[in-house]
Amino acid sequence: MRGDVYGSVVQAGSVHGGIHIGSPPASLRQTPWQFPPLVRVVDRSVELAALERHRARAALDGRPTVVALSGLGGVGKTTVALRWLHMLRRQCPGGQLHADLGAQSPDGPEHPGEILARFLRALGVSAQQVPAMLAERTVLYRSLTADRNLVVLLDNAATAAQVRPLLPGGTSVTAVTSRSRLPGLTVDGCYPVHLEPLAPDAAVELLTDTLADGRVAEEPEDARALVELCAGLPLAVRIAGARLAAHPGRSIATMVRSLAAEHQRLEALAIDGDHNVRAALDLSYRTLPPPAARLYRLLGLHPGREFDASVASALLTTETDAARALDVLHEASLLVDAAGDRHRFHDLVRLHAAAVAGVDEPPRERAQAVRRIADHYLASATRAEEIIDPQHRTMARDYGFVPVVVADVGPGSETALDWLERELPNLMAVIHQARSAGFPTVCWQLADALWPLFLRRKFYDDWCAAHREGLAAARDLGDAAAECRMLTSGGVGELGAGNPAGALAMFEEAAQLFLGRGDRLGHARTLNYRGLALQRLGRPDEAAGYFARAATELPKHGDERAGGLARLNLSDVALTTGHAEEAIRHAGVAHTTLRDAGDTYNAARATTLLGRAHLLLNRLDQAEELLSSARATLRGMAADYETARAAGGLAEVSERRGRTGLARNHYREALDLYSSVGRSGSDEAEAARCRLRRLEQGGPDEM
């Protein structure tokens, strides 16, 4: 279970220096419209009027509007929130953002950092520009929303602490839904609205709207008895109406008798005092044709909240049967649409599906279904990995059943990355489930398949968690090769997450395992990793020793490119310690090796180091040429952090030549780029900030 407290609190007595607040670049702005379509709202006029009065008062005061709608599951919180927010499109033209915060997820609520990353991308921020840290994502999000009126729906919240980082800047409108009342948000000025089940007359009106064939008017007393058995819960009323609509010749009285007779089953699914829903769901389930009923049961075993049609195909083995069964479940109101042609259960319906699976599916069939779901995600993630990073050393995959249904992850690397990110909650749920479910190989292999996503989009929390689970699974299996992969890949994640000491320990353990297996190449690769960890720990001499060994041993064992990376790292250490000529020598060898290996990105990094080394020697012409070349290449690859380093070097060149206006422009570019990747607090960014401040306090520009 994830923690309930997120983010940081900073208290500052006073703030000094040049503070500049501005609008984001026009190129970042785009208008998201993420809300699902409306359904009819019955008898919520009092609540809607209260919400609108609160919004009007807040707008008059120039304050943001934050409201929290609470109530039991299925009471219509999201429906009411959407009805109100859709009415505000004219007043809030800046767009709509929507997220399910997952309070009832079996794996715990969504971390606000992951929601913020999705919101930032919806607002036009590229994946590479999304900061790594929650606090920096929050600052960027509020900056981007400070001057635009938009509406935000935060569905299914767990705690006030989860919600706070997701509140936009400016005078936007935010609605939060939760089964809890979230008093912490009320303390912060949020307006609370608690929804109760519908009164009998309103519930009958909802039944009439759902059934729409005259039976309610013909059987008014039975209709009232039916909605009372549904406890006024809109979900239960709509399910009962859909059930009757599917049988035009059946009387409402028949359903009333059925619900009353199955009263004990309702008690078995009592959640938050929510009685009578189980009977309504049982009745809908019993009328399903066998393929749809079986899919309903098996989807109850799915570990995540949303899924696409390929999961259904994996469970029923044929795409045609799966598509038809999904349609039947939607028609019976047992599934609802989610964004992007996906499907989801209502929380109570998901619990019901899992319950009937436990009763109606034999243990062997349940176990096979869980494994088919896991195999599907493993095969699909591996396919995405192959598209994104065909050079990655993919290890063998073990499947329980063949053939395995593979999702359409897209034709290109960006599409495949988007698929991995969209499915990440499900993939992580499978990883967490796999060991206890009896297939530990899936656990570490799925963590391995996520490497391209983690490397490029920096989901450090999931990166580290996946590899911890994968490492435990590899150890359970006694699989040394898998253990080495989990230690090295997981160590890189720990390094990126700001834990170099933990990363070093993992790399050293992997080194011993490689030696024990007689894998000299694997051991040589850990030299580079260990050097990086030592460099982050402020031990440059030890780091240089490991890099030097790696530069010698890696080519000897057949990996020229990795040897070039070791030379690149040696150049970085030499430059940091003031040995410019040594840095030039190592960077030159690295550039040639990496260029010949087709590694354009790292060859450009070597060019940046060459330019900075010449700058250190005051060879300004060579430095400017090299740094300009590197910046152009890296900018074209959207490598913002490395582009910032090159831009900072060009700023220093311009400053030394007395071209202070140009120098200021380069420093500003570098700082913007550092900020975009969450590195505004790095040593390089701080140095650029200090130099820019000094220039801005100086004389007139010289271009």
C-alpha cells in the first residue's frame, strides 16, 4: 500500500534575488478536453445550486474554486461533478483535466506525482521536460495553470494529502470525489458536499428514465418497492432498470420478489453500509449468456482498474467472442467506458465479479486466468520494448500458455512508450501479484521489459519498486542471471532517484555474482556503473579508477561501445578536477568510438565535453564550434539536460568575449532547460544562475 502523505512543505522567512514569473512558452500550450460524456442527473438540483453559489463567490473574490463531493460508492458523485463542470465550459475555456486517484485500488491509491506527469503532458509538456520530483512537478503544473481558467475532476480520492499537489494555480475550478469526507481539504478552504442516496420519488424517476417503456407508470407501487430495495443507490437503480429493459415482458413485481428473496446475498457485499446492490448485480449476472458471464467472472481477477479489449481476448482466446462479450457487459451496465477505448468496472461491480469468480470458477480455472492476464502483459510489454529499444539485451521470456495474445502497442517508439505508460498501473499490479500467485518469472521479466519506459520517462518510484520485486523473485528462483539484471537495472534506477549509496551496493553485489558465474563482460559493465555511483558520492578519484578499468576491459571482452562510454566518463571526471588536456584526450577517443557505434546521443555528449575542455584552456574558437555543434544535435533529440550543459558552455564563451547580451540569452536558455527536466537545483544550474545574476547587475549589452 502506498503512503498517504505526499509532497514537501517549505517555510521561508524571506526571499532575496531576482524572481521572475512568466507565462509558459506558447509552444507548450494546448487545451485538453478529458471529461467523459454526461449521463442524466436526477434530483440533484440542491447540490448543483450549492456548488454554483460557491463557485460564484470564489470567482468574485478572485479565489480558486475547490469542492469535495463525498458519499458511498455508486451514489453518483462523479455524475453530479461532471454535470456541474460541463456547465462551466464557457466560464472555463482553458480545458478539462480528469484523473482517477484510485482510493479503492487493491494496490493502493495513485501517487500524485504520476497524475501530475500525465496532467503536464496533457498541457503540452513533453515527456522529457516533466521534472522527476513531485515538488518540481507541482510548481510547474501550477505555473502552467496560473493564467488559464480550466476545470479539473479528481475522482476517487483517498486523502487530502493526495489531492493537494493536484490543485491547479490561478482561479480554476476543481471538483474532488471520494467515499470519505476529506476534512483535511475543508480546513484548506474546500467546500464539502455530501451526497446521500436518492429519495424514493427521485429514484423512481431515475428508474423511469432507465426503463423508458411505460412499466413504471403501470406498476407504481412495485416500482417504488424496487427502488427502495436498491436503497436509492443510482448504480443499483440503473442496473435494475437495465435488467428489466432486457426483458420487455417481465413485470417489475417479479424483480421485486427476486431481490427480496436474495436479501442475504446483499448483506455479504455490504460496503460503507451499501445494502441490496449484491442482489441487483446477481440478477444481472444470472441473465448473461455463458461467454459474457465467464468473461465477467474472469475480469474480476484482473489486478488493475482499467483494461482494453486485448485483455478480454487473452481470457476468452478469440477476439470475436471477447468483443461480443464486452458489448453484452456494457449493455447490462456491468462495464463502463473509460478513456481511450478502454473499459472499467464500478468499484462494487468489480468486487461482485471477483466474488462470483470465487464461487463459480474452479480454482484451476482461476489460476489459469490470472496467468493468462500476466502473460498477456508480459508479452505486450516485451513487444513494446523491442520497438523502442531493439538493441537492448532482451532476456528470454517464459509464458505459461501459448499462444499469448499481444496488445497492439503501436508502430513506433513513441506510441509504444505511450502504451507502456498508459498500462503502467496494470503492469505494476501484475509485478506485485506475480510472486504470491506462483509465477515469479513473470515478476522479474516484466520489470526487465519496462526498462525502456523507465529510462526515458523517469518513473523512479515504480522503477525502484519493480526491480525490488523482481530481485526478490530472481532470488526465490535461484536465477543468478536474472538477479544480475535486476541488480544492475535497478541500481540505475536508484542512482536516478538520488540514492547513489544504495545503487553502489547493488552494483557491487552484481559484480560478485558475475564473477561467480565467470561472466567477465558482465563484471566489466559493472565497473562503469560503480564509477558513476562513486562519482555521485563525491569520490572522483575512485570513480576514475573504475572508469579506467572499464575502458580497458570492456573492449577486450567485446563491448566497444561501453568502452567508449567509460572514456566519456573519464573525460567528465578529468574536466571536473581541472585536467583539461586529459579530458580532451578521453573525450576524443569516446567521440570516435561512439560515433562509429551509431550512438549519436553519447557522441554529442562527448562533443560537449571537448568544447568545455577547450573553454577551460581559453581556446574560445574551438570551444564555440564544438559546443554549437553539440547543442544543435542534442536539441534535435529533445535531450534537454545535455542541451542545457552545451548552452551553458556557449554562455561562458560569449561572456569571455564581452558579448554580455548573447551570454545572458544562453544562460536563460540553459536555466529553462534545467528547470524543464527537474534539475534546477543542480550545481550546473546554480552556477549558470549566479553568472546570469552578475551579468544582469552589470553594464549595457554588447551583442
